[in-house]
Amino acid sequence: MVRKTDDLDELTWQEFEEYIRDLLEHHDFEVQFRKVFKTPERGYQIDAVALRKDLCLCIDGKKYGRSRPRSSSLKEQAKLHYERTCAYEEKIGVRSVPLIVSWLDDNLMVENGCIFVSIDRLNDFLLNVDAILDELGY
């Protein structure tokens, strides 16, 4: 069940990830939740892998508190998530787009190869995903 966005402040980080999964499914994505995979070098986990037609979104959910400094942390997380997504893309052979869904809007759009979308804008992003990816050159 997709919640109303005014309920989001009360979510735990696990429920936040579940909300992301539910919204993806609502938009007809096939979702592999908390996907674990291995390469010869190491193991990885992606919060949600969302597949629809020839598109694969690799999503990392970030529910940081308001008092925590986020921008530099999110930039570092973007670098790590981009590496995870590249490893996954190589493993499955399908174009994969790294996406970080954050609880708060940090005014980041693309950083270290990752697209940032705040949770309150995720529905609009999913409605227009093909046009947005074209515009961003993905």
C-alpha cells in the first residue's frame, strides 16, 4: 500500500525503503527488494532494483535526520552507489541507472554519476522517468 507523503516523517529507515518499493510497484516496475549479489571481487547490496522494459533503476534509499550534515555524506554515498550499480549492470547486462532517493531535498540532481530524487518528488520522477533520463543523458 502506498502511503500519503504526510506520513513519511514517522517512518523508520526500513519502512522508508518499503515505501520506495511500494511506489515502484505502483508504477509497474518489477522490484527486487534488498537485492544481494556477488562479483568475483566482493559482495554488494542494493536497496531496490526496479525493472521495467529495458530500464533498470538501482535505488539506494537515504533517510537521514535533519541535524546530520548530509551533502558531503551523500556525495560519498553517490560514488559508492555508482560503483555498485556498475557492478550490477555488468553482472546482468542491462543498462542500469543509479538513483539515490533521499528523505530530504538536498538540492542535488546528479552527483558522481547518481541521480538524486527526494522522496516527495519520487512519484513525479517515476511518471516522467524516460523524459528525465533523456534530458540528463542517461
